[in-house]
Amino acid sequence: SGWSAWHRRQTDPRSGLRPRPERMAISQVRVPHARLIVVAMAIVAAAGILSLSRAYTFYFDEWDFILSAPGWSLTSYLQPHNEHPSMLFKVIYAALLNTVGLRSYWPYMLILVTLHAASALLLFELVRRRAGDLVGLASAAMLLVLGAGWEDILWAFQIGWLGPVVCGLGMMLLLQGPSTPQRLAAAMALLMVALTLSSIGLFFGIAGATMPLLTPARRRELLWFVPVGVALAAWYMAFGHSGASTVPPPSAANLVVLPAYVAWGLAGAVGGTIGVTGLPALVVLVGGVGAVGFAWWRVHPDAFALGVAAALVAFYVVTGLNRAQLGFDQSASGRYVYIGAVLWLILLADAARLLPWRGTWRPALAACLFLACFNSGVLLWAYGTAKTELMLREVADLQALAAERGNPCLDPAGFADRLVMPQVNNPALYYRAVDRYGDPAAGRPLDRRADFDRAKSNLTRSDCTPT
């Protein structure tokens, strides 16, 4: 039963079945060199993202790491960041800070786009095994230009979120294969790595654990998840419970907002796959749920599909319980859209495998894919250029910090810019970091004089007159 058995019956030469051209489903289409095509698409997308982000610099939460990194101890690596386990994440940033430093941002972005490309490649491999080459190619293309998920694509700090996506998809691929101790050990190792980057790994763990849970013959595989769960629980009891940093903190009122939070998040993620945001995404949500529901009515879902659906819903439920106090619309932020979109694309790919591939269906489906990717690509470019403007403002702020370093009227608790870099509220810590890692604004032209003057004014005490 399920998708895998149906696909084997349709495509296995030993089954005696031969698809007629007039009845061919899209899942039965074979694309020569499909994997090489995905690699080429990933390289082009990565190059485009690197070009789009060439003027970027360190931003927002990155300053938490930068300002505290000179004083990190072994215990510091175990401390959470915004409730997330971040051990390996901090190791990566420590390695980058102590090698390339702050003088260049592109090595940080290079790691991010590599993870983004790897996510698309692994998504392709996962989808093609269930829905064929064409659907796999389409899924990878839609993820590569996911403009609605721009935060995870255009901000190097999201290494901590894309890393778990890569590890999670790799784990799911391993669990789809033969059940051997070697494969299970490798899958659990990937899950553990994901959980040392951020709690995003938890939701891929839910997907992975649901598969053996719903498959009686493989239920003993759940024992492999126990050591990972014990390690996560031990970390939480020792360090994780002290990591709450949301202002205002969550409360019982979150339960009231939770249904709207989950629905808006699911809509933002599925709408984001085709570049649709805001209220129109709710229409896409109805269509997406309808497509998956119809496919499940036609062919009963297997444990893998149910696990992905459970992970998708759990992601927004858990996030809502912790963040719904910030407003239900926060669930459609770009950083959440990317995670939800990966899971949605797997579910929608299962539904798409039933589509016919004949006659006018071929150009119609190709046109829909083109429009979806074009719409998302334009959205990604728009967000990317808007962030470039924001980064030029931040560079002016950093230049103001450098200019005011020796000023006796410098406010020891001054903010250069509360909007762009609120974490930099202690100039002394900033100067300690740049002395060790380099000045990120050094050598850059002063393009924003008004922003530079505003930042200088913010950094100095109004009641002080330089002597």
C-alpha cells in the first residue's frame, strides 16, 4: 500500500505493466541526466545569490555572536541562542571569526548558499524516488528561488537553520532505504548534528520517528531515536531551559492565538512555494490542502507522507506556543516559510505524481512551473535589493562607530542604530571584537552621509562638549 508500492507496480519492468503514452503520469517520465541538471541549477542559483548579497555585512543576531565570541568558554558553546541548541553553530562561527574574521562577509554567505544548494539537491533525490524525475526537478527549482523564504537565503546567520534542513533531508533519505544498522546509525548521526545547530532538527526528527512508529515491521527502529532524545533532554535540563529571550514572554494567551498562527504559517509556506504572500496565500492553502487530501483519498498515504505532515504541523504548533504573543502574522516570516516550504514541497510532490503527462497537460504544467519560479525569483530579487539598501545604512553606522572611537563624549551604552543593529549597545564590546577580528567597514566608501551623521549623533552624549 502507499505511494512506494504503487510506483513500483507502475514502473517495475517485471510487473508486466507498460504505461501507454496517452495514459502516462508525470511520475513515469524519465529525464536524462536529471541529477546533473539539478546541480547546474543549484550552481547558477548560488552564484546569483552571492552576487545579490555582495554588499552585505553582519546583521542583527550575528552581532550577539560577534560581541560575545572573544569571551566564549566551553560552557558558552552549550548555552542556547534564542532557545535553540547552538553548539555546532557557534563552532562554525568561531572558526570563521578566527580565520577570515569580520573583513569579508562572502565566506559566511558561501557556506549558506552551499547549504541551500545541498537542500535542493537532497529534496530532488527524495522527491524523485517517490514522484519521478520531472517532479523532483520542479521541486528543486522552486526551492532554489524561494523568494518568500528570503531570510534563510540572504542572511548567513541562517546557517543554523539550513544546516538542520540538509541533515534532516539526508536522514529521511537514509530511512527510506533498507533498514540496516549502518544506515540507521548514519541517520541518527545526521539528526544529532541537526540538533546541535538549532531546534529545527527536532521537526525532522518527528518526521523520521513517525515512519517506524506507523510501520509495525520497523517499529524497533524507534530505539535508535532514544539516545538522541535523551541527549536533547539532558541538554535542555542543564542549559536549554534558561535560554528564553522572547519579549514579551509566552503566556496562556498563546493558545487562543495558536489556530490563527498555525493557519497563517501554513498558508505562508505553501503560498511561498509559488511566490504568493499575504492574504492570497490563504487561497493557496485551500488549494494545497485540497490537492494533498485528494491524493490521499486516491492512494492511501504511507508512513513517510504522514510523518512529513506531522512535522509540518508540529513546526507551527511548537513555534506558535513560543512566539504567538508576537502576533499570528509573524508565522509567515521568511525564516519560517523556508522550513515549511521544504515540507510542503514533499507533500505536494506526492500529489503531483498523479498528474497526467500528455497533450495540452505538458505545456500547461510547464507554464505553471515557469510562472511559479519566475514569481518567486522576482520576489527574491526584490528582497535582496531592499536588504542591500539596509546594509548600506549599516555600513554607515559601522563607519560612525569607527569615527567616534576616540571621542570623550562617546556614550558607553550608545546605540549606533536601534533598527539595524540593536545588539550593538556597548561600543567597548564592539571595539574589542573589531580589534580581534577586523573592521567590517574598513575600506568601504562612505555612501550614506545622512546615516553616518545620524549614527554619530546617536553615539555621543548630548550633555557633553568635547574639549
